[in-house]
Amino acid sequence: MKIYKKFQSCFNNSQYKKVIYNLTAFVIIIAIFLIAWDTFMPNKTDSESETAVYENGNIEDPKQHFQTSQEKKLENILSQIEGVGKTNVMITYETGTEVVPAFNVQNSKQVTEEKDAHGGTRSTTQEDLTKNIVIGNKDNEMIILKEIEPQIRGVVVVAEGAGDIEVKSKIIEAVQTVFQIPMSKVMVYEKNNL
């Protein structure tokens, strides 16, 4: 009982009350700061999910990775053609990759016929169409039917052997065959050997 009275007398003292109030205010300020920090500094996991780490250790955007991989594949193929030598390729696209999700479609049709007092009939048709994206069981991701690759705007090829007309012609034919694009979208230049 003596300890309780001693403890109670400490709280009656105004100096101890100030300390308690200051500690309480400090804890409240820290809590507000932490809440504000979480609100104004977004978690990076969402933005990181849009990027990926590839073999060379660089972090790239998946769209950029698609473009880079297409360019590298074309560079590899062209450099194997006799007389072409080392190549650099740049591909530009009209749009990005288009994803076509699976839909669950429900279509209902209701026909109502009304007869009036004069023997006339009136027919009313009501049609309801509902489309919902189909979600898979795994990770709640939508089911994708197909991905449509972007349309190519143009291809620029810089090659060591492009100074030879025959080699240049082979490069243009190869690019046209790979991407099914007209000759007007393919530009070939000789590489500067500095």
C-alpha cells in the first residue's frame, strides 16, 4: 500500500505530469509521421513488378525487353549472312503489345407482346449482354487468349558489308521476310569503321 501511495504522490507532482504529457505527445507525433511516410512514400513492389532482371543483370521494362530481344535476334541472323559482317539494328513500333483476355459472355433476350383494347399488338424486345473477364484460380490473374505483337513502323540496319549492293539487297530481303513488311520500311546503311 505504501508503494501505491508513493506512486500516486509522484503523479500529483506537476513535474512528472509534464514528462508524461511530453512523452505522450512525442509518441503521437511519431505515429503521425509513420502514417504519413507510408502514405506519401508508396511501396516499390508495384513498380518493381513492371520490371524484370535479365541475364546481363540490368533491370528493364518488359516492353523494352521485347524490343531489345527482337533487335538482338535480327542482328544475330543478319551477321550470319555472307558479307554482312557486324550489324546494329533498331526497330520502331506503331503500338505496344496487345493482350486479348478471355471473357465470360452472358446474353439474355426477353420478348414481351402486349395487346390493346382495339385488337392491335405491340412487341417489345429487351436484350442484355454481360461480359466479364475470366480470372484463373492461380494468383487471380486473367486468362489470356492471345497476345498480338505490335506493328512495326520501321527497321534500320547498320552493317559493315552494306556498302556492297548485293549484300544490302540480301539484308533488305531478310528483314522483309522476318517481319513481313514492305521494302519502304527497311533502311540499310554501311557501318562507319572508325
